[in-house]
Amino acid sequence: MAENSFDLVVIGSGPGGYVAAIRAAQLGMKTAIVERDALGGVCLNWGCIPTKALLRTSEVYTNMKHAEAFGLKAENIGFDIEAVVKRSRQVAGKLSGGIGFLMKKHKITVLEGEGRLKAGSKGATPTVIIKGKEGEKTVSASHIILATGARARTIPAIGLEPDGKFIWTAKEAMVPDEMPKSLLVIGSGAIGIEFASFYNALGAEVTVVEMLDRVLPVEDREISDFAGKSFKKQGMKILTGSTVEGFEKGAKTVKAKVKGKDGKVTEVEAERVVLAIGIVGNTENLGLEEVGVKVDRGHVVINEWMETGVNGVYAIGDVCGPPWLAHKASHEGVICVEKIAGLDNVHPLETSLIPGCTYCQPQVASVGLTEEKAKEAGYKVKVGRFPFQGNGKAIALGEPEGLVKTVFDEKTGELLGAHMVGAEVTELIQGFGIAKTLEATEEDLFHTVFPHPTLSEMMHESVLDAYDKVIHT
């Protein structure tokens, strides 16, 4: 095979792209990956990982402020925002370097620059043109995977567009040059709430504006309401059923015109604004129109095998649309490559098995159908609940605020969904993820032995509660 010819070329090295490349290399494919910035994509460099480093700092800071509750003494507690940001960037840098090591280990060729598709002869797989610092380079491949990710959605017409100073996307919010005294967060999905939680914990006056009737609107309503009450208790101002109509920038602050559910327009003033109104796929400058790849509402159109309909061209991850989750992208990458390789027992991704996590305080996690969605789908459900305040480990940790909720099909006992809010639920949710993947019933979960004392016992109790067998309430 020629030097510039590959079995697979992956454009984008985020969690979808680099995982797809590694799996392809494991299966014996000559593989290359194209990256215009740092290996690891947005997730490792400007998303999942560095935000969790920031949130860990705010969690430790919050615990320090409540040291007396643990019999400890801590005086003159404070923080250095520059040092906080530096640690976050170091964590991201270390992991990005780790991806570089994995590329070398698996003999994957890393091509630096922007990749785009160029049509070849009729019916042939397009070639890839890579524009880098040293000019353009053309490579050919039997298969091409688009894993270019997504970016923050903006609405320039009403001023919802980053300006590098007052109005931030997540990227700017991760590297503040100074700690803002007040912050307006527009959008209360996972990204918006995580930044609201971080800045609120460090002392900023935080206001969250959400167009829908509750925060974290994709979550089960009961969990969402629980989280919303907790955020308000922490001092956040939550404006649901509201929209931002425009901005007026001053010398040091921004005044936002916010239209409430009653139709009245009020003014919210803040030093900084974070845009968290969704994301849109990175489909521009990829040559998609030239080769015939279809794009719908900012996302590449694919089938269950990640095929675009153009010979040899596939797409995975955020560029294909929701759910916009790194672990979803990675799983799609593996499925796509294994299907290309002709492996047996490859299955399309079942989105109901994908857990969702929000790393705010308290954490929120879920998998499967909400109670509302289950009923809409025609199920007659049994619902179990167990509060954190009934769990010994939660009390010992000083984390008595939270709830575990499970939803079952009354007819078959199938676990339809699980929803949690509270300490470390982002770690607990995978237990229910495994249960759903294995098609566990209530009987299977009844007979599962959960260790004591752990937070995981609440999962068991919630299942028992759905069938009137709960022990500790």
C-alpha cells in the first residue's frame, strides 16, 4: 500500500475519532487520523475533562468551607483562580499527550491540519485533502470516518454570540482571566448547569435563564425539580420559562433583557455571560456538498451503521446530532469500524442504553426512559424511590441530599429507566446501565447483593420500593 494510501482515515481525534482509529488498528487496518488542533478534540482539551477538573476544585472548596461539620478546622479559606485554571489545563494537557502515546503505540499515522473530502471518479471513495502548516497533502483511503464534533450554538441576531470579553462560550468560561462577581448563564442543560455550579460555589452571583419550564429539561421531571430546588438553596437565581431578548454592553457589565413566562421583560446585569444554548455540528469546509453527504439542521445524516450514503464515508459523534455525549461517540466509532471489518455480532447502538451525566452539585445521572416518557410510550409503570437521607454511607459522607428513582414495566418487570440526583451518582448510574444492557428484570435486581455501607445500596432500595419491599424507609 502506498505511503499516502490507507485502509481508514478518520477526520477528527476526539473520543469518537481516536477510539475508532485505535479499534481499526487493532483489527489490522492501516489507519490515519487527521487533527487540526490538539489530539483528544474538544472533550479532552476544552470539554469533559477540564470542566471536571474545575468542578473538583469547587467541590473541595465547598467541603473546606464546611470543615467544622467534619470536626476539622480550616481558616482563611480562599482560592487563586489563576492556579485553578492552570491545574485544569495541566490535566487536559496530560490526557492529550496520552492520546499521542496511544497513536504511536498502535502505529496510527497522525496528520496535522484541516481535512476535507474531494470527489473522485463516480462511485469511488473520496480522497482527503489535508491543509496544514506546510501546504496541502492528499491521502486516499478505502474508508473515511467524519468525527469532527460540534461547537456552541450562537444566535448573532440578538447578540447571543461570544465576543471574547463579556460573552463566553464554554471555552472562554474554562479559562477566565479573573473571577467574575456575577454571571448570567443562558441555558440549563448539562453545560450551562455545570458552569453555573462551578462559579456559584466559588462565590459568583449566578443567574440561570432557561427557555423551558425547568432546569435540566431532558431529565426526569422529579429529578429535575429536586435539582432545581437545590440550586436555588445554594443561592442561584433560576429563571425558567424565560428567554433573552438582547444585550446592552457597558464598560464593565452586560445588561440582558429577559422575557419571563408572564411576558414581562426585566433586566439582568452581570459581569460575564455564558452561552449554553446547545451545539451545532462542525460540517463546514469538509467538502460534504461536493461529495454528496447530506446535512440536516447542522448535522450529518447517517443510518444505524453510521453510513452517510456516500460510498466509503461514515460519520460518528456530535457531528451527527444528539445525544451529544463523548461515550456515545466512542461507542459509535467501535460499531462503525467493526462493521467495516465485517465482524460478526455487531449491533446498532441502542440510545436507551446510553447514560447521561451532569457533574453539578448535586450530581445528576440517568439512563433509559423517564417516568413521563414511559407512560407516553404506553407502559403501565411501577416507580420506586429512595432518598439519600435513608442511606448510612450518605449520612457518613455528609451528603444526605439526593434521590434514586427507578421505573419498571409493570407487566414484564423490565427496568425502563433509572434517574438519580446526589453525591457520586455519575459513578453509580453504570450499575443500572449494565442492568438495562443485560435486560434485567426486577427479580434480577431483587437478588443482586449490594455491598454495605455504600451509596449503591440506594439503587437496591429504590428497586424494592417499586414493589413495596423497601427496607429502610
